[in-house]
Amino acid sequence: MVRAKKHLGQHFLKDKNIAKKIVQSLEATGINNVIEIGAGTGILTEYLLNREFVTYVVEIDEESVDFLKKHFSMPEDRIINQDFLKLNIRSIVNEQLAIIGNFPYNISSQILFKVLENRDIIPELVGTFQKEVAERIASKPGSKKYGILSVLIQAFYDTDYLFTLNESVFLPPPKVKSGVIRLTRKKDYKLICDESLFFRLVKAGFNQRRKMLRNSLKDIYKDMQTDNAIFSKRPEQLSVEDFVSLTKMIEEKTS
């Protein structure tokens, strides 16, 4: 059996009914390829292989990789012993694919940023996150949980908080509850503004979330007039569309 390693943030799901439910949550309409991140002992892998996917597993732990190779009849080149964060996804699959996994909590946000970078080929993701992070991703404007991740993910994906998992369904049990979410890429997943400026504004605004945007963004808009009412708001009051409008406004005035 594979030992869970603390430095890798491993907590192995042990409830097969929940594993089946997670895999069934992946709609994957018109998608042939799935990459599972952090397969561990293969509890999700088993159900993925029962569906009509070409399934790839990315696993950094060599002990897990050996276990998967011994216990699952899948081509060895589809079990990839690498760090997902350093992986060139397109070297594995350069067409539309889905992402699934019980993600290590310590790198879950970084996984999402990598998904955003490759959103043109990733129409869907189903993943297990720390409950607080899952709620943050799916939260709406006005909530204290609404932040950088909420805006950046929701700019390109529809988010669904699916269900909560108790600590006891993992081995070893984590100290917090988990949440399973599904991201479904929007049809219009390219913004009608400068995307790099949009990312910059969102991050700058929430990095000083208690301040009005007039103050938190002053290094970006420089000498631009800020009499527009949007500058008197705090970042959690702005929807994705508001941030897009703000980006276009600054883009036009400073170009």
C-alpha cells in the first residue's frame, strides 16, 4: 500500500461511492481526453477507466506511480511521473481535455492558474479542494470570500460548488473539510479588454481589499481622472463585468 506523504500534501480518498460521484460529475461533453492530477492509489482512476476517456495520470510520487502501474491496465506512457506544475500539458495532449483530481491543498491555487493559462484546451475541470478555497472560487460579489481566484476563474469559467466532503473520508484525515467544484469554460472565454491589464487590476485591487480602488490602483492609472463612481468602490463590490469595464476604461485613458 502507498504511504501518504505529508510533504506532498497527500490525503487519499478512501470512499469508493464518493470517488464514483466525483468522476460522474465530469460531464466532458465532446471531450475524449482526461488528465487526472495526483492519482495516489487510483481511487478516481478506476472509475475514469470505466468511462470512454483516454485517461492520463500525472503523479509526482514514485511510490504511487509504481502502485498504479501494477494495479491498472493502462499504457505506461499514460502514467506520467512528473510535477503537474512543471508539466507542458500540450506535450501530453494538444487538443480539448478535462482535468480532474483530489488536488493537494498546498498547490491547488497554482493548479488553477495553470488551467487558466491553458484554458483554450481545457473546457472542464472537476476537483476536490479545501472547502474554504472551493467556496472562494464559487463565491459572488459582496461576499467576504470573493477575491482574486473568484474573479479570475469566473471571468473564463462557470463555477458550480457540487458537494462537501468530511475529513473522515480521507486517509489520513485532513484537519479541514473539502469541497468538490466543477468549472465549465464559457463560450466567450476571451475577454474584450487587455487580459494582462485585467489580471493586474484584479490582483492589485484585492491585495489591498479594504481600500477603495482609487487608492489601491493608483500605481496603475497614474494621472488619470478618477471621478467615475467605480473608483469609490472596494474590489469585492465589483463583478467580473465591472472589472472588464474598468480595464477598458484605464486602457483607453492611458494608451
